[in-house]
Amino acid sequence: MRLTCVMCESKILKAMKLLIVTVVEYYRDDVLKLFKEAKIENFSGSEIDGYKNPEEVMVTKSWFPSQTGGMSSAMFFSFTEDAKIHRAFELMAEFNKSIKTQNPIRAIVLPIERSL
């Protein structure tokens, strides 16, 4: 774990990163269990529509579509410590090896340069 000293403050803050995870709705509860196992306790989530090709998006461009056209999915994000993210990635990689679909858990990590 890398520690960063913040100017004008006497305490040392832990370096934080942003973890973003997307998953089809079928595996939503599995991601929540993996977060718990990785000790990621603070996160946000949202329901989203996932698309694999642009033709699906074109179908839903009417003013009042009766169906979304996308696959029901979820997105989670968490500002957390690198060690927890590392553990989450290990767990998600193992999970992805065990599934038999073309819809694995997707995850990225972004560094946080500044925060309030």
C-alpha cells in the first residue's frame, strides 16, 4: 500500500483508486459477494443496459421504445484502497474462469489524482 503525504495536513492519507465493475444482471449478486470477500464495503451501484453491437442501440432510438433492447446489467463503482482492489481482481478473475457464458465480469481501475 502506497501512502501519500498531503500538504498542509498533518495526517497521512491512503492512496485511493476508482474501481468500476460491469456485469450482466444474472451475476449481480455474485459481484456483491466478491466485493464482500475483498472487504470492499463502500460502493455505489446502478442498473444499466449493456450492448454488444451498435445495431442494438439503433433499435432503441425511438421516442417511446417499448423495450430497451439492451441486456439488463449492473455497474458498480468504489473509491477504495489498492490492496482491496487487487484482491477483488483476483476473485473476479477466478469467477470468470468458472462461468460458461460470453458475459464475464468486466472491471477497470483508475487512479485518483485529487479528491474532496
